[in-house]
Amino acid sequence: MFCLAFVFLYQKIGDNNQKGQQGAINLQIEEHRYDEIVSLNQMLQKIVPERALLEEHFIKSSDVVPFLNTVEKLAKEAGVSSQINSVDVKDNMSLKVELRALGGFKAIYKFLILLEDSPYLLDFSSMNLHKLLSSSGSGKNESNLSWEVVFQIKLLSFIP
């Protein structure tokens, strides 16, 4: 009887020992996963400024108005008056903007440079530039010359 009890208890101890070893292995796996998650979170915290800088270059469909405000701010900075004629989202994949600007040739050129140097990836589909007739009639005085340009811009860094 004692031998049977001994064998029975010995097997139970062996089973419990095996379960304990498996539990220790599972604990080590979970500790390793936790360490990886902590390490990953620390790396993500280190790249937050770079990530924010990268995200500035892309426009989400909910951020179209701030983009248009930025374009208008650049127009004021260049010294031209601007008007957004149309905004169109094609196939939820690209944003097309038609923009009209009035001003002197230097101011319009500066506006074009500011648009090209903006943090957004823009494709100028077309640009129609022409001189407006002067109301003074002299036409020789360069300060009286007004120019009008109509840009059709496609925003390539658009995320629907």
C-alpha cells in the first residue's frame, strides 16, 4: 500500500514539476515580450519629433482647410491677393486646387517660389500667367503693371 502511495505521489510530483517548468518557460516568454514592448515604446518616444515633422508633409482629408489657409498665408507673405477658385478630391486619392492670384510680377514670382518651397509635395498641373491692362493707360510704369496667374495644383502628399 505504501509503495502504491509512493509511486502515485512520485508521479504527481513529477507532473507538478513538469507543469512548473512549463510555467517558468511561459513566464520567461511573457517577460521577454514585455521587455520588447517597453523597448519599442522607448524607441517610439525617441522618434516623436521626427514623426511629427514627417506628418507635417502630408495632408489628411480632414486637414484640407489648414492647407488652404497656409496657401493664403503664403500669398499674403508674397504680397499678392489670392482667391481659391475650386477644390476637388479626385477618386479619394488626390486633391486638386485651382488658385487665382493678382499682383506685380515679382510678387507673383515670389508666391510661386514660396509654394514650391512649402513642406507639401505639389505638382503644378498648369499655370496661366497674363498681364492685366493698366487703368492709367501709360503701360510703361512698371509699378502700375498688374499680373494675373491661375494655378492648377495637385497635392501629391494627400492621404484620404
